[in-house]
Amino acid sequence: MPCAQPRPTAFRLPLRADQFRIEEHRNVHCRHYGGCVDEAVREDWDSFTCAKCPLFNQDKAPGADSYAFNQPADPGRP
């Protein structure tokens, strides 16, 4: 079975852009995001969406556990 490929599609911004949330239409944490931006530029799209891409939900935003590490409490501090 072939691997899924990124598939961005052209996207028209809603008329009320103040109610527009980019996270609903793009996955900026996707490993292919940069390539999709490049494709949108080459195709001269005003905007693009990842919603129809098979990889849309593959890469998630890193949580605090990706950055934080367990430290013992400092007994000298209140």
C-alpha cells in the first residue's frame, strides 16, 4: 500500500475573517507544512487548507511534556 502524500487545497477565506481560526483548517505542526506552503505559493493561492489532506491529523502540537522534564522539588524554597 503506498504511503499517503500531503494534499493541500486552495481555500477562500471567510467573509468574517475575525471569526476565522487557522487551527481549524491547517496543521502547522505537520512535518510537510513547509512543502504545502511552497505549493500554495507556486499555485498562487490566496490561502490553503489541510482539511482534505490524509495527513491532517497525523502530527499534533507538542504538549508541555515535550519540553518539560521531571525535577525533584527544591526543599529550600517555599
